[in-house]
Amino acid sequence: QVQLVESGGGLVQPGGSLTLSCAASGSRFSGMGWHRQAPGEERELVARINTGGSTTYGDSVLGRFTISRDNAKNTVYLQMNSLKSEDTAVYYCYANEVSSIGSVERYWGQGTQVTVSS
């Protein structure tokens, strides 16, 4: 069973920075990424990255957030800069595990709270 362990959330002032980490157990992953969900809002894509390092960002974080991954450690990171109050949300990481027969299954982390407030 794949498990994803997130860390790095917390309280930060507007304009500050945080780095989230997500380590996945298991052996082989294709896409990895982060979504977030604010109270009363739908879950939205923050950023994703494939094994080759190609990235996609949500419009609201483009230019402020950077996603990266360490394939040897099955770990994905999210560097968040210039944080705004509207970035306040629970952040969820995911990892797409690729089986020996090529099927793909997505697993989610438990979520980590990020609060941007003065």
C-alpha cells in the first residue's frame, strides 16, 4: 500500500515563504503534484511534475510557486514564495504509481494546512 507523508505546512505572514514536502513509499511513480482546497471551495490544481521534470502550474500560483522532485527519494516539493492570504488552504500531494503491467493508480496524502495571515 502506497503512503504519502506530507510536511512543511504552517502559519506564515503575507509575503513570506514555505516549503512543503511529500515522500511516497513504493517503487515507481509517474506524475506527482499538489492540489489545494480552501473552505467552501473546490479542490484545485496547484502544480504537477512528471518524471522528466516537466511542470504545470495553476494560474493563481504561476511565478510564485516552484515544484520539484527527487526521483531517487520519491519525494515532491513545493516551494511557495510571496504568499498571499488567498493561498490559505489545505494542501494535498498526490503520486501516480505505475504497476509492473503499466496500470496507474493515484494516491493522496493526508493534507497539510497552510495559513497565510498577519
